[in-house]
Amino acid sequence: MANYIGLDLGGTNIKAGVVDDRGRVRAAESVPTPVDGPSAVIDAMIGLTSVVAESAGIRVDDVACIGVGSPGLLDFERGIIIALPNLPGWADLPLRDHIAQRTGRPVIVENDANAAAFGEFWVGAGRDPSIRHMVMLTLGTGIGTGLIINGRVLHGGFNLGAEGGHVILDPDGPACGCGQRGCLESLASASHLARRAAEVLDAGERSSLQTIHQRGDSITSKDVFEAVEAGDALARRLAEQTATYLAIGCINLCRLLDPQMIVFAGGMALAGDMLFDLVRGAFDRRTWSVAKDRVKIVPARLGNDAGFIGAAAVAWDAHQHGPSG
Amino acid sequence: MANYIGLDLGGTNIKAGVVDDRGRVRAAESVPTPVDGPSAVIDAMIGLTSVVAESAGIRVDDVACIGVGSPGLLDFERGIIIALPNLPGWADLPLRDHIAQRTGRPVIVENDANAAAFGEFWVGAGRDPSIRHMVMLTLGTGIGTGLIINGRVLHGGFNLGAEGGHVILDPDGPACGCGQRGCLESLASASHLARRAAEVLDAGERSSLQTIHQRGDSITSKDVFEAVEAGDALARRLAEQTATYLAIGCINLCRLLDPQMIVFAGGMALAGDMLFDLVRGAFDRRTWSVAKDRVKIVPARLGNDAGFIGAAAVAWDAHQHGPSG
């Protein structure tokens, strides 16, 4: 039984887990992400690797491969972090080689959204072996995506693929932080839903959400879905708009990639059945009539462990099949 | 030196070519497509296979693999034509097994748009071996697409992938024949451009195209691009609208799949520099600022032979690597 270590580099915490080759978590640990530059972060990752191995009762030397899930712009082939927007001081950092040299183990670096998607594919929502084509959308402040095509993560020709949050759905839509207009992310992220709610409440529309809004608290996407659940008409209209754009995003994924499963993760996916029912309804109303859609749209299953399990999954995959293209 | 036969099943003609394993055409032949049902069509394909082999000075027995490019809905794994909209009487036809039994050679059946894309990837616009991710858009009555991901054709989970003409770009846009609204095909196909031109001319707008329109001839996308070339302002406005939607389609392909090259084929691609300049301009104005786009948007190079070369390319690929996923 081979073991893998998954490291999930987040803006707040670094999480690590020892995962076996059937995807079972044998130990998990985390530390706050140091704020004083890359070398402190790498030290913390190396330290955490030893700690989590010890918790699992193994030696780092016995680990088959270490996977690292990282945000930012990456060069997958060379294991380099090109830029990390939320952690200053990171530029063209050969993270793979640093960790490999200090642990003596093979290391693979993967985008965090891709890693989380691959974890769900391996042992989460997509664990059924008949599923070979899967997409995961992470619905949070932005919308992250990971694409699994024929069982492998897609990186694209210039390491810039799988940015499904920036597919344009409305060419005259709102400006997105990426410089485009009308991206899925600018129309359907959790933060966009919350902002839209605040706008219409400011405009004086009647809703149970006014209570929260008027006491000066920020409306969240969770508040909106709770109000939908409670029968609030305005909240329902806003949630339906969001769900419609998500559904169109899903239809477009089906037309191009024809996944067997689309998995929603992230904060907004916790809205549960209410969100999924709205998305599936809008999908059915707007999809083509050429053939019956068989894609399943389902919630993620790995929760807070998705990051390190995904990183370990990528390590497992690289160990079995070599780097993904 | 192995040889392959590519068969291109079209609504008007069946074309066949003998192609060697470096993609060179050794012989090509064609016959009109019989209109009296599948068995006459299969007979014609078998006959043409012998004829083209003889033209190339080889025996069918010596062919490594036969590739068939077919329109319609296919089951790639089993080599079955599920439905063929323009050729009635075809339903659940095991085309692969029929041809394999009668020729004694291995046969692979591929969607015609995928086959043409794979031909361009192999020995056409995308022949540079550093290109591993390529998309082809065929701009005609509709918009067909073929996706090459990491050197293989993408079929998707239910054999329904690579329908890029039916990606939704405007959720409130015109109804498409597929049942959706605002598909790329319904906004930017050659036939849509011609129809839009006729509409605005009917509405009395001034343009050099009125001469053609008023003598009762159908306006074509070629007429529109010739009028742009000659400085016609209305034609330019229409062509720019089409190019803008094509550019947004290309941006969305880049965000998801990050191809190194996007190839335009089909009648409208013959408009040449005028079309490509408009599309590249709109792409640059509307794409993100996160990273510089390096994708090349270029015309197809195989012309009228793309169909059978693509079918042979798929045979070559299956012979080297087994079926694509």
C-alpha cells in the first residue's frame, strides 16, 4: 500500500494529509500560512510534511510522491509558481524542486482548483469508475474550475486552461476583474449574488433580507438562499438569476466537453437542494433538444479536506501515469 | 511505409483517398452519394475503396486501417451511426463492422468535423509537432467544431462533445435550430450573416449589396466580405458583428481549453485576411488582461481534401494509439 502526502497551500492555512492509494486519509495537520515570504512558507510546508507523516506513523522517505495544490499562475511542466496574487514576493519560484530537494521525494505541483477537482474525481462525487469526464465549479468569491478529460486534468497549451469562471456569457454584461465583460464569474459568483442583493435592497425593494441589511450587516449568498427557503420572493428572483447563469455555464460545458458529471463546490454549493433544483430547472429549460442530456449536476463531497486530498490525488495520478497535459 | 484509406461520407459525394503515414495523398477518387438507402451507400464505399487502392497501386489488403468520416450522431466506441439527419433510413447502423467485414481491414468511424480537425492537426495548419491542443471551427451553414486535446480528438462522456457551434453566447439571443437561444451558430454562421444582410437590405439600408439583392439573387457571406473589401460601410458593420461573436467564441475556447491554435475552415474562412483581421481585432479588444494570449487564429490548409485526409488521419492515429476518448 503506497502513501502520498497532499499539501494545500492557502492564503490563511497550509493543510497537509497522508492519503493512501485508495484515497483514504491516514492523518491530517495544518499550520497558519507564514506571511513573511516564500522561504518561510516553504519551511512551513517541509515542517508540516514531517509532522503529518509522523501522525500517520510513516516516514517521509516512504511516501511515493508529494502533491502540492497552489493558487496562482503555474508552469505545471516545470513545477514553478509564476505569480501568486495573494502572497506577495512569489515570482518564478521553483516550488517543486525546492520541496523535492528538501524531502528527497518526487513532487508534483498543481493548481488548487484542478487538484480539488481531481480529488473529487478520484474519491469524491466522481469516484464511480465509469466517470472519465468531469468538471468541477467552485462557487466562492470567484468561480474556479477544474476539468477532468478522459481521467486526466486539462492544463491546455499555455498552462492557462480551465478558467471556466471567465467564459463570456453576456458580451454586454458587467465588467469582470479579469478585464473581460459578462464572465460567468461576474454574473453568478457567491459574491456577485450578495452584491446584487445589497443593490436591490438599497433601491428599497421589499424583502425579509432588509432586516439584515438595515442593521448594517453584509448580506451573504447564504442569507439569500435561507430567505428563498423561507419563501422570500425577492431572494428567489435573485437566486434564480444566479442559477440561470450557472445553468448556461453548465450547458456550454456540455456542448464542448460533454462531461458525465458537473460538481459544484465552494460556499454557495452549501445552499444544497435549493440551489441544485434551481440550476437543474434552468438547465432543462434552456438546453438543446438534439439529444437528452445525461450529465449529473451534484454537490462536492470532500468538504474542507478537498484541498489536500486533491493534492494527494494528483501525486497518486502522476505516480501512476506521469504528468498530465 | 504504411498506407491508410480515408473515406469522407458527404450528402452529395463520397470521397476517398490513400494517404501514407506521413500524411501524403497517394490517390484520391470520388463518387456521388447514392440516395437509395444505407446498403447502396455502403456498396459505393466498398467499391470506392477498391478503386482508390488501385489508383495508388496498392491492394486494400495492404492498408493498415480504414478511417471513415461521417456526419450525424455517432457511437464512436462501437462504430455505429445512430442517426444521420440528411440521409434518411440510417438509424443504429454498425458502419464500422459492415466495412470491416467486407474489406477485412480494421476500420474506425469518426465524426466528419472531428476528422477534418484531426487532419489539419496532423498535416495541415497544425502540423507543427509542438502543437498539442487545437480547435477547428468550420464556418458554413452551421458552425462545426473539432477539439484536439493533448493530441487526441475529444468525444466527451456521451459522444456529444465538441459541439462548439451550440455554445450559448447571448442567453436572450435568436432561437437556434437546436432548441437553444443565442448559440454561436445562430449568431455567426455564414448563413446567419447572409440572412442578416438580406434583412437590413429589405429594411432599405444603403449598400452596394442592394444591386445583388434587388435583382433577386441570394446574398452570400462571400458577397458581404467582397463588399467590405470594396469599402461598403453596411457590409463592414455586418461582418464586424459576425467577427465579434466568432472572437468571443474563440475567447471562451481559450478560457476553457487554452488551445495553441484555432483553425477556421469552411466557406466563410475563404474570406481570408479580411475575416481574420476582424476576428483578431475583436479578440484583442475583448479578451482578458490576466495573461497575454498566445493562441494563433489561422485558416485551414487542406481545402477540399480535408475530409478524406482527416478520415485517414484518424485511422493513422487509431493504428498508433488505439481509440480516442
